[in-house]
Amino acid sequence: MLNNFRDSMKLPLKKLGQGFASTGLSPNVWTCVGLVFAFASATIYGLGIEFALIIGGILLLISGFFDIVDGQAAIVSQKTSTKGAFLDSVFDKIAEVAIFFGILIGGYAEPYLVFLAITLSLLVSYTRSRGESLGVKLQGIGIGERAERLLVIGILGIVGGFVSDIPFMEYAVIIVIIIAAITLIQRIIVVAKNL
């Protein structure tokens, strides 16, 4: 869903890409930086230390920021490549699994809910990959793409860090399950109609 707003954000995104491209570092470096922040977030969630939801949420949002940076830096520096796109996609999935694993280990949500959330999230990604391999464009299709799912986890987790008597992270996982399921259905319908 957030992908649909990219056109209206072209100028700020271009400036962001120019800033990071000017460092001379490869877009793949920024992809790796994003993965490192995702692992750090997952580790903090998993350790369950004091303020873990707040620190983990902030690290998760920083990871998401670098997920924007790598693509914009690649576009601005004209270093887009199939290798970069592949690494970005695979690292995104690794990061998402790590985040949910951290939530599971930290005990912030029922295990069956975490399992459902990660399963549906991976199915959403698989459906896009498979659909696009068949020639059906799916970027922007669905209310719960990766960015939306991780924003829900990050923001509600941070809120939950301030309000400890309400299980905000479990609610976040439930919301992820709902929006991922809806997105999966939306994408299946779009692909089926276009084949």
C-alpha cells in the first residue's frame, strides 16, 4: 500500500538517494546495514531486556529506513542490478524472519500467532515473486506489504514499551496476520485474473 505513494515522494526520495550515493558506498552495503539493524532489533526483542520493545522498535524502524536507502542509492547512482535486487529481496525475508523469531523468543506474543504471522508474511512475498515470474506486476497490490507489516510491529511495539500492562506487541502480531492474509488473497485474485 505504501508503495502506491512513491510517485508523490519522488523528490524527497531522490534527495535521500543522492545523499547516500555521494558516500561512494555500494547500494549493497546499505542493504547489509539494514540487515544488521534488523538482526540487532531481533536480538533486543529476544533478550527481553528493559525497554526492549522501545529499543527493538527503533532499531526496526532504522532497518526499514535503510531498506529505502539502498534502492534509492542504486537508482541515483545508476547501479541497479539483478544481483542487488536479489540480495535486497532475500535479505528482506531473512530480516523479517529474524524479527519474528526475536518476538517469539522474547515471549511478546503467543507462539501460534507468531507462526501464523511469519507464515502469511512469507506467503505474501512468495505470491508476489511467483506472480511476477509469470508476468503479473504485484508491487503496491495489497494492504499489508512488508513495509506496512514492519511498521505495525515497530510502532505498536514502541507504544507497548511505554504501556506495559497492555500486550501491544501481541496486538501488532494479530494485525500483521490480518493484513497479510488480506494481501495474500488480494494477490491471488489479481494473479488469477491476469493469467
